[in-house]
Amino acid sequence: MKNILVPVGSKEGGLNNLRYAVNFAAMTGARVYLVNIYKEFSKVAGLTKVNQLMIEDSEALLDDLMKEIDTQGVEVIAKPIKGDPFAAIDRLSKLLNIDLIIVSPQSVDKNAELYLGSVTGKIVKQTDIPTLIVPKNYLFRKAETILLAFKRGYFEKENVLDPLKDMAELFRAKVNLLHVKTPDTVDDKTPLDKDLLMLNSSVKETENATIFQGVLEHFQSHNPDMLCVLRRKRGFFQKLWEKNSILKKEFHTSKPLLILRGQE
């Protein structure tokens, strides 16, 4: 992982994510791109000043974050970006060859009932880049165990697991597998992908209505330092395709959540 994107919407969440990204990059030699994305209003009479104020506010936010961070020699490039947040993230990810996006569960939402806010939820839905959701106030630390939850144990796309492999190698972590068989996959006899078998320290099989419920049932017994899932419309984040947010009563975790690109 050589290029990390950290989009920020507020100082509180941005500072936490930037610290995590810098610590991670210090171990990997990665470059960190810190961005605040603002929308520009139409350049009609009376709005030119508003646009200028938005640029200044964006620059001030990034300056404040940089002043509070010990970069540890990591190259951090901070820049305000104009445009739609989701289109801009997609554009930047391709332009800068981003390997990992680090975001907060709630970037601008401050609803105590939410785990994933609408902005972060849309980022998860609309990007194919591996994404790491870092909980509020979570301090960077070595992940000794990572739980990978999935319902189909084979991959049509290549290199899906590469970000997880990199994480496991970096932290020297054990990767435990949770194979959740749902009604649509319970009769699937396809062998587990060889890349999965090369990762694992243990394999747990369970039958649940959804992979979401399987994770809820078995997360505490595994007690991992990081949870890893695949981004799929009919997978763990199925609820996100029904709406752009997830309530804490539906699911939440105090551990980092690594989301890999899915197959759909």
C-alpha cells in the first residue's frame, strides 16, 4: 500500500483518521493524501464571495489538522478539492493510484444512533477501493487477529484479498475465517478459494439468514482486533443499498473495519 487517501469533513474525525493514516504509513512507507472536498456554488452574482469563503474554510481545516500532527517523516499532501464528494473521491482514487481509503464511521453526521453516517455509507457503496473505517478516538495499534467474514468462498476477480494479505503481513496478524452460509449459498459445494486457505488460522462455518447476522452472532466469540468484509450488494452491506446509513442497533463495532472490493 503506497498511496492512502484520507477525506475529512471535520476536525474531530479528521484528526483521528490522519493520525491513524500517518502511523500506518510510517510502517509501510506510503504517501498520505489529506483532502477536504467542498461543493462550489454556481458562479452567479452574490455567490462568488460564498465560494471564496468555502475555499478558505477548507484550507483552514487542513492547516489546523496538519499543525496538530507529528508526520513522523511521512509525506502528507493536504489539499482542498472542489466538486461532488463521491465523484471527487472516485476521480482522486484513479488519478493518484490510491490503495486504501481511511474514513470515519460518521464524517459529518453527528447522530448518536448511527454507526455509519450517510456520507461514509455512500463512499462505501460508490468506490471499489479498499476502505478502512476507523472508530472514533481509536488509537493506532497492531492488529494481532483479523476476522474475515464471507458467504461465498471463491472470487471471480483477481487480487481481491491482496489488501488483507498486506495488513496481515504488516501486523503479523492471524486471519481467522468466518464462512456464513445463507439460504442462497447453503447448498453451494464450491471449494474455498486457495487464497483464502493460505490466509487462515481457523475456519468457522455457520448458517444464518444473512452474513450480517452471522457476524453479529460470532463477533464477540472471535474478539478480533480488526473485522474484514467484502463490499457486495447482497453481502454484508446489503442494508446500505436500502439506505445510506446503518444504525448502531443494527450493527456497530469499536474495532477498525476493512472493506474489500466485492464481486458484484
